[in-house]
Amino acid sequence: NPIYYCAFLLPAVKTGAAESAKAEEGVPIYASFDFIYDLLAPYYPATGRPSVDPVSMFKMLLIGYLYGIKSERRLVEEVQLNIAYRWFCGFELDDTIPNHSTFSKTRTRKWQQSDLFQKAFYDCLLYTS
């Protein structure tokens, strides 16, 4: 299943700068989520109140998908409690995790129109092939 292979690669990456890691048999892995900024740029205005980082939100939703966390409320609780999830999403220990309603609004108002998840999946497939 390609999504699981792609997802296996993703936890080796830290927010902001992609890092090299080694997988099975010493195969180098390199993954970056920076493409999300370009995909979502038209949906985030340059003026106004600062938005929640779209890469962090994407990573949180990816965790929810991969670990079967179907409730956004439960996902926020899990990221608040699990240090590995916090690290993967780019949150420090004292950072505030976005509210569950922020996810709902962002998904329906911004991301639904952008085809972000489909494009991210295709990028993962291109990367792994």
C-alpha cells in the first residue's frame, strides 16, 4: 500500500528543515513538507491575523489518519499529550496546540478547495518511485 510506505518515510522529518535518515538496508530517506506552503499560498492572505502553520496542521491530520484518530477533538488531545507527535508536528513543549474547531474551519474553508491531500499523496508517490 503506497500511502503506508509514504507515511513510513515521513516521521523521519523534523519541521522546518528536512533531514536525512536511514531506513531498511541503509537506503537514504529525504522528505520535505515545504511544498504545502506553495500549494496553500492562495488560501492564506498576507495580511490580517497570523494563521496556524499549515504544515503543522497537515502533519497533525496525517497522524490522525495513520493512527486511526477520527475525532479532531481527540487528535488535539493526543498531540498535547504525546511528545513524539508534538516533535513531528513542530510544536515545542510549551506551545499551544490549535483548537479542534480550527481544524474543521480550515479543512472546510481552505483545504477542501485546494486538493491538498490528493496533491500531497501524489508527491509522496513521486518521491518513492
